[in-house]
Amino acid sequence: MGEGYGSYIVDAKKNVSIPNIISENSHVQEGGRGKPQFCKAKQKIAIIIPFRNREPHLTIWLQYMLPFLQKQQGDFGIYVVEQIRNTTFNRAKLMNVGFSEAKKDYDYNCFIFSDVDIIPMNDRNLYRCSENPKHMANSLDKFNFRLPYETIFGGVVAFTKEQFLKINGFSNRFWGWGGEDDELYNRIVAAGMKIERPDPEIARSTMIFHNRDTGNEATGKSFGLINKAAQFMHLDGLSSLKYDVIKHTRHKLYTNITVNIGTQL
Ligand code: UDP
Ligand code: MN
């Protein structure tokens, strides 16, 4: 890429405000849509963010990521999929909802599933899809920029539409913290695909410090499903997804989809 690309510091305590972000990103359209001004992008990218009660993180994420995605000449849309408050959090199911809803908006062919608290620190880290599902968050500060274990596939991951359909999306059955990302990894392997990871120097990213959220406790109840991915992936996922959209709002910087995804049976 050209001049002016490279690493920078992410200041998670930076004093940022939505009106300022709006005025600094005048090319971003209603619903958080961006497009390169002088060329046509090959990939149409939906960024899906699972969300509940993390407003300060979302503001920081937008502050850094809107300029980042525009600088990378992305043709993108931002989707914040918010789970209503009364039930245990289910990150993976929210990802499936985001995929299904974003598809209705535009002919997206690349889906990047990102935690709201992870921000790359180098804009050479291309937020694009590849030949294989891609683990973008392979070099996180919280893990000293190393993989804590070989098969980790969490945080930020990118799939083409075909890749995601091939594994029937995420499992819908992981309630509370943990396991859904490892199950996702097993789906990819079961489908005969490989994982791609960018150069860890370029992929250096930060996770904004936080404590475990209320309503997202690790119960471990679903962990038994991790190694059953091959067995269940065709029954449990996009094909069995059920949810009710409570609210669908086009904010200036993102589209919010508030959903009732039910509760653990
Ligand atoms: N999340 C959220 N609200 C919650 C719990 C989780 O918005 O109450 C979302 C958010 O995008 C977060 C992601 O789910 O980054 C993963 O959860 P968490 O950050 O707790 O996982 P970890 O830091 O352990 O990877
Ligand atoms: Mn986190």
C-alpha cells in the first residue's frame, strides 16, 4: 500500500464523542455504509458486532475503525447486533443473526465478525476475506501478541459468504461465555477448510480492558458441544436460526439490530 500506512497507538481512554466521529467521517452514509470514492471494490464487507451494554467500547471502535475501513478503500456496512437484556448472552447466535440480516441489505460477499473491544493497531492489516476463513485477531496484546493455543479462532474472524454457508454459520447453542469460537474452528476443519492468519507483526491488535459482563458468565454447559461440531453442524446453525427483531435502526455510523434470540432450553 501507499504512503502513510503502518502502525499507530490505540488510546482506549481517548475522549471521543459520536457527534465528533460523525463530523470526522462525512463520507460515511446512514447505517454505517462506506464505499471507495474513486474505484469499485471487489469485496462487499459486512462487519458484524455482537453487542450488549458496551457503549463506550462501541464509540472507541467507531472512532478508530471508520477511518481505518475507509483508508483501506472498503465497501462496507457496520452491523451492531444487540441482544435484549433479560437472557444470558449468546455471542455466536448474534453473529448468525447479523449475517442473515446484513444479507437483506446489500450483496455482501465478505463477513467480518468482530468483538466490539478489539481494534487493530496497524492499518496494513487488511480487513478483507481470503481463500480460507481468516483469523484477524491472531496477535492480541492481552495474549502478548502470540496465539495462546494453536487452534484459537476468536475475537475477529473473516469469512466469504460461501465459506460461512459451508459450515452453516456458528452454533446457536452456546449461552454464556466461551466455547463457541472453538466449536467454530472445528466446523471449519470438518468442512475441509484451512485457517488463514495474517503476519502477527501486521495483525497486532488491542483488546480494550474489561471485566466479564453480567449475563455472560461462563457456565461451561455448552462445552461438551465443542467436539461434536462435525456431528451437529448441519443441524445447528444458520439452518436452525430463529429470532425476533425488536428494533432495526439506521444510525449515522452503524445499523443497530436489536433482537430477542430466546434463551437456553
Ligand atoms: N459482548 C457484549 N456484551 C456482553 C458480553 C459480550 O457486547 O455483555 C460482546 C462484545 O462484542 C465482546 C464480545 O461479546 O467483545 C466477547 O465477549 P468478551 O469481550 O467478554 O470476551 P473475551 O474478552 O473474553 O474474549
Ligand atoms: Mn473482550
